Amino acid sequence: MEPVRIHKFIADSGLCSRRAAEALIAAGEVYVNGQKAEPGQKIDPATDKVTVRGKAVRSTAQPKVTLAMHKPRGLVCSNSDPHAVDGTIFDLLPREWAKLRLFCAGRLDKESEGLLILTTDGELANKLMHPSNTVVKRYYVQLEEPFPASRLGLLIRGVKVEEEWLKVERANLVNPSADKKSAALDVHLHHGKKREIRQLFLALGYPVKRLRRYQIGAFPLKGIPLRGVKQLSTKEISLLFATPRPRAVRTPSDHEA
């Protein structure tokens, strides 16, 4: 086998993305043949033993599988959370994929729902999550009280919360009333910090009641039932990086809740 950089080797194993692997190496969590790994280090997958947090990384790359899931509320996007008493998204996987080391390419918090991408392909995950690729994610946001059209610009300009600047790329009211207010919004985001949408609206005094990701790039959630999982074709994977077409957003029906 040809030598490969250690962060690529870890990502190809399905353990995490390249970015996450680089962070693990920098934190001293990765060892090669008992010695702490160095950033950019090359290894021979056939002979070198790599461990991450004390656990051996399999030397044979997994098959490249990419799945789309319709996540329900109440499940966490983790396969190693001892506090996930209600279960994790990995509990929804059919047996044929349950043994793969899949990870989320862009998580949703426990109370959020909608489109998730799970993959064994570390390079693909890195492309989806890296800010420089500006992959657009679209969300249906339902607030506890109507939001005025006059404040939409503030969502795009952003606000500072605990030393972080939070903002979205685009925001529109869904079915606004005559006074140009609506408790439902269509929001576009391509960077995505943890719970960013929820924190942004809360900082403006509008708590989020419901948050649903319904599209990534030009790939829609439509057609995947709640709790359902679908393997993506090469064409469908390419849609994740395509520019989404503008379209109207409808309020999700009860059976999609």
C-alpha cells in the first residue's frame, strides 16, 4: 500500500471527518505504533498500527455508503452518548447499515428534525461541513410568536451572542399576515454553528418552537418518511452541492411531525 496522511486514513476508516481527525491529532488523541502522531504524518496502512483514544482504527477502508435520514424530534445525533435515554439516530438504521461506522455530516440538535446525511466517506463529509464550500441548508422555523418582516434584515446582518457572531444567509416569512408578520420562516444557512438558529432567534426575543431542515443543496427531504432512511446514488450526492432553486415553503403536515 502507498503511504497516506494519517488524517485521511482515519477519515477513510469512517471514524470521523478529516477535519475532526486533524483536531484529534492536534489534541494528542492519536498514536501510531505507540508514539503520539504528528499533524501531516504519513503512515503505511498495511504495517502501522493507529489508535484513536486507545482504540485501534481498522486498516481496511469501509465501503463508501451515504444515507439520507428523516430525523424525528427527541433523538440525538450521536452513537456514543450515555445520556441519550430516548435513543439516538443510529437506532433507526436498518440492519444492513447498522454495523457500518457512519457519522453525521452536519448534526441536528435533539429537539430539531429533518434531513440528516450519514456517511462512511470522510472526504465527502469534510466537503459538506467545510465552511469554504458554502453548502446551503434550508430550514423551516416555527416561532412561538409572529416575527415582523421589518426585522428580517437583522437576521442576515446578525447579532453577537457570547462573543460569537450569529447570522443566516437568507430569511423569508412563510404565509405572512396582512400586517407583514408570521410565526413561520424559511431560513438558509451554510456555515452553521451549534444551535445557531435557535440562539439567534432567542437573542432577538423569539424562541423557536419547531426547527426542521428540509433541504441540503438541491437535495430535498421530500419523499423520505419520518424515521426513514434512504441510500443516495452518485447523482443524489451531487445534488447536495448544487445550488437550490427558489421555491415556496409549506407548513409541514401533522404526519411529518
